[in-house]
Amino acid sequence: MKLFLSFLILFIAAGISGMLIFLNQEKVALILTPAYKGFYYVLPEMSLGLLVVLTFLLGFFIGYIGGIISKIFRL
């Protein structure tokens, strides 16, 4: 039952991510820094939905790694 629920949650998350990417196909370029000597650090153009999904996954990953590190130093 636990495996089925895990698969169901993964399937729903993949469906929602795919829907966000499909419905937000407008290309955006994210500027990471202000101009420095006339040069900008810019991410390559990507769809807005993909940027939202990747940002969410990056935040989830950073939180997961932070939790692991806090468990290590709690010993």
C-alpha cells in the first residue's frame, strides 16, 4: 500500500509539473546580477513553467540536504 501511495504521489506531481510547463510556454530570461561594467549574468531563455518547476525542485533539494546536515551535526 505504501508503494502504491508513493507511486500515486509521484504520478500526480509529474502531472502537475507537466501541466505547469505546458500552460506557461512563454520564454523568459532571468537576469541574475545587475550590470557590472556593461555585462549581465543571465540564464538562457527557457519557458516560465520550466523555470518555476526547476526552482521548486532546487528549493526542495536544498531543504533536503539541509535536513541531512542538521541530523549529522545533532549527533
